[in-house]
Amino acid sequence: MDVEESAETVKKYVSDGGYDWKFLLDTNGEVFVKMYRGNGYPTSVFIDTEGVIRGIRVGGMSRAILENRLNLIKTW
């Protein structure tokens, strides 16, 4: 989920990074704060295909860490 940024900014980030997973836009920050109780940036919420939250990480991470987390979710 991308919080409080424009669709154009996120589209460029996804394209530049070569990412192939879904990014959700939360343009006013409401979903991040109310649904996920986020209070720090960046916060990554890992959700499986059934909509179950499988992990939360506050703070930055390398691409390798991110890909490892995503691959782990696929095994559940």
C-alpha cells in the first residue's frame, strides 16, 4: 500500500523497481491509520491471497528481504 502519494508517483516507482506485485493506493492515509493502525513509515504489511495478514515490518528493507517475505507467504 502506498500512503499519501499520487498514482503517477507510485506507477513510476513500480516501473523503475521492476516490481510485479500489487500496490494499493491510500491517497489520504485513512486505510493505513484506521485499518492497519500504522504509525510509522515505511510500514510493510504482508497479506496472503486469502486476505490474512502474515507479517508486519516497520522500517526499510532490502529488495532481498522483501522478496524472501513474499516467497514465504506463497508457501502458506
